[in-house]
Amino acid sequence: MPLKVGIIGLPNSGKSTLFNALTGAGAAVAGYPFCTVDPNVGVAYVPDERLERVAEAAGCQRVVPADMRIVDIAGLVEGAHRGEGLGNRFLAHVREADVLVHVVRCFNAPDVSHVMSGLDPARDIDVVNAELVLADLESVERRKVRIEKAARSGDRDKQGELSVLEKLEGWLDQGLPLFSMDLSEEDWEVVSELFLLTAKPVIYVANVGEAELQGESETWEIVRRKAGEHGVESIRVCAELEAELVELEEGERRELASLYGLERLGREELLRRLFRLLGLISFFTTESGEARSWPVREGTTALEAAGRIHSDMQKGFIRAEVIPWDEFIRHGSFAAAREAGAVRVEGRDYPVRDGDVILFRFHA
């Protein structure tokens, strides 16, 4: 694809630390603003227990999970839409992302400066969203100016677009992000062509201290409540702890996580949520001793899925042999599953389902 996740937030909210936790890339982290100027880019692998079990059943030596490109974008400050701080570059990188991770500072650390006056998660969320909203408002207004003449002259398509733009302008004028707006499919078609920042899927990450990972936390509750008001998802994570855990071996990582009462690592849960937020599902292949997860949009056909692997496979597509992952592990191979009558033969229009194990037949 590749899918791009943009990490945003105020300076010193823990963006680079979370980036390191997701990717293990070791980006520089400092206690002062704008340590990140050019974006850090890395790859995160989405954990999937089903793939591990498919690989084990098929005797595959290599396991390749689905991946995402993670971009740690420079911190945003008030006035970014006017170019303040690293505003112009910041907004350009946000525009390129498919989904946004909005990191909100919920930890106290005297040695890590705060660009605002003290800890206030609700205010920090509003500052970031306000800058994105103002940038979107400028984009909508510019587009209106460009099409108004054609709309007034009777162009029906432009009249329809102008009507949608006026609706968006009214919403943004209230300081509200578009992800909290109820839009029709037709409205979204107009929005998608404008590459608006607040139209992107977003998840709020409350970056808490270790002591606030479990139980009640006032700052976490503020973030969760704010997310509810905006109609977006939220998650509580200690980025510093997660960045330390990712450097450990699997056994040590799980052991230390359990000491903190974590059934699942925060990074793993966040990656799974991002996967769902993007409307993605996975199908699996087990060829040449390699079990691989392939992320595709929900509704992808077998023909399109074949092209996800290789264009030649799509061009020469004959059929897809399909079996659900749990059925596959019961039989252990396509050959055994075929003998048991558990494999279905599907054509090019078959809508791939989450967890399908697929063997594509094609002309070279």
C-alpha cells in the first residue's frame, strides 16, 4: 500500500518515545521542544496470534506479519496553521498520513519541559485540534473561491460540491474537527478529494506515567471523556515503559509486563486498533516455507488480493483455493484439507474474509 500512521501532538508529549515503542527504531528523545524536526520513519509489525498458529501448523520457518509505516511528526504549537514553529512542514506530513495517533501528555516529569503552562490534557487536545481545524478551514475556503463562478453559472456538479463545502465550512467555523461530523457517502466523496486533516481517522493516546497504568487516573479519564465527545477511540499507554519493553526478549517482556498488571502490551493493542480503524482485514499465505499476513481493505476481491502479492498473479489469475484459518490449523496443510473436502474454490469476485488462508492458482 503502504499504510502510513502519523503520530501527532504537542512537543514533549511522548511522540518519539511512542514511535520507538512501536518500531524499536531508537529515535532521539529529549526533554525540550522540537527534538524531532524531520519526521522519524519506521515500520511496526501488527501482532496476530492466528498467523503464528497457521505457521506452526504448516511447518513454516519464517513468519511475516502485516506491517505499517509509522511516522513520528514534529510537535505542533499554536499558530501552526500560520507556519508557527514547524507548522508548514508539520501540516504537510499530517496530510500524507492515512490515520493519526494523537499523543496527549498525561504524565508529570519535572525534567521534561511542557510547552504550555502545566498539565492539562483537555487543553492540549483542543490546541492540536484547533490548528488542524483552522488549516482545514483555509483549504475549504480556497476551494470555494475556485468553484463559485462555475457553480453560479449553472454547473450542477459544482453546485453540489459548493453545498457540501458550505456545510463543512459551517462545522469547522465552530472549531469542530470533521471526524466528529455526521456526513453522507456523497459528502465524503467531496471530502476525500480535499485531503483534509481532521477528516482522517484518529485515536487519542493518553501517555500516562507507570503509576497510572492501572486503576483510576484523572488525566486518563479526561482523555477518554474528550474522545467520547469527539466520537473517536482512546487508549491508555505508558510510552516510556513500552519503549523499554520492546528492547527485551519476548519472555522477559511478557514477564515484566505482567508485573505491571498488563495482560496485553499497550503497543500491541494500539496496533490492532489502528488496523481496525483503517478498515483492514488480513488473509494468510503459506508458500515456500513462509507464513505471511497480507493486509487488505474490507471488501477486497480475490483478484485484487492476488495483485497485492504480485501483479503477474493478478494478470494470470485462475482461481483461489480458500480455507478459514481455524480449519487450516485443524488439517495442517492444503493437501490434507483438500482430502477432507475443507477447501473451497473461489473465483475472482470472491470477497476475501478476515483470516482466510489462500492459495492462488494462476498462469505465469
